[in-house]
Amino acid sequence: METLKARLQRGESVNVCAIGRMFHHNLVQMIGLSGGFQGFWFDLEHTGMSIQDVEIGAASARSVGLDCFVRIAPTDYGIFSRCLETGASGVMAAQVHSAEQAEQIVQWCKFFPAGRRGMNNGGYDAGFGKLGLAAYCEQANRETLVIIQIESGAAAKSADAILSVPGVDMLFIGPADLSQSLGVPGDFMNPKCLEAMDQVSAACLKHGKPWGVVPIDEKYAALCYSKGCRMFSNAADFRIISLGLAAVKQRFPGQFPS
């Protein structure tokens, strides 16, 4: 399995699928076997997934050769460690609006000397105790992917400062909350939203870091790509189910009159 961090570091564009509402290990494997994806992210911000769910999800992703990370609200120190110990290779912190918040996230995700994450080498990420503590610290600090989500005008304006925090690997635009923050909910092509995107793009170019997005359509995705975006969350479990239902009804119109 090649990690998302390794792919992004060499400039590759990656597709990731969001999982949360409809989590099941078979679904993760079905999506992986369908091809075209390089990873998953599990949503603990908006859904009730448990740590055991994330463990199973991470193992299911690995079984089809794919990496994963976890989206977490930036409110609980302990859950960052627990998610990383499941075998997920990184975290995405939601609702971060400043460099100070980003620094706290890095502190929670990294061991000495980069941070103050609590040490426990009994999880998957340390081989369930096989990896010694010094080697564990070095490996985790090197390989853990730390993503900061940009979901407000304040966060977009602080993009340069956020990326100046050692240990932040990339930014990820959440278009829905960003548009809401800018007073134009759902108007993703509004000049205010595009200006915020440009602020993120410019900061990432300056620091040589990638950024990601939940694209609204192919045109939007192409625009983001032209501005340096390299991670696209273009699928989600509930959307796959909704589109699948629509496709079935279109295939059998006689059985599903409109």
C-alpha cells in the first residue's frame, strides 16, 4: 500500500472517497475494487462512527491496497491519538480558523520533538508493540499526514500562517461551510469563494504544499486542479447509494414510473 502522503509529496493527484453515514467494510472494499481511488477518509465530525469502526475501515482499505485518514472536530486531544493508532495514516482537523489552532493540532498528532502526542505503541501504527518507542516516534512523525480544513473566510486569510506551522502537510477546502462563512451559502462560484480559493492556492504554492477539496462538479474540479489542488473528494457513501438508486430506476423505467 502506498500512502496518500507519499503520493502527494511527488505531485500525484489523488481521489478519495468519504465514508461515514453508510459505513460497512464491504462497501469500503467494493469502492476500492472498483478502481480509480487512492484512498478514503472516515468522517467522525458529522457521524457516529466509533474507533472500532475506524479500525475496521482502515483494515478494509488496506485489504484493497488503499490508504485512509480521519476527519475530526478539533475539540478532543485523545481522539487524535486513538484514530492514528487504528492504522489510519493521518487526520484532517475540521473547523480550524487560525495558525494557533493548527499548532495545537500538530502538537496532538506528533511525538517529541515535534509535538506532545501521548505515546502508546500498542496500536496498529506501531505493529502492536513490535516497534520500539524511539523508532515509533521517528516513523510516526515522518509518515503521519496532518491536514487542516479551510472552512471559513478567516481560515482562508490565515492560510499562509497555517502552512507556516511545522508539521502541517496540506490544506483542504470545505466549500459548503466556506460559502456559509462568506455569507453566500451554496454559491460556490461566488467571487468571495473564488477569492478564498485563491488565497489557499497562493499559500500552498508558496510553501510547496498540496491542497484538497470536495468538488461540486467536473468544471469546479478542473478549476481547482488548475490552481494546484491535488486531492479530490469526489465521492461519498451516501452519494454512491443515491446515484445507484437513481441509475436502477433509470434502467427500469417501467417498474419505477416517475
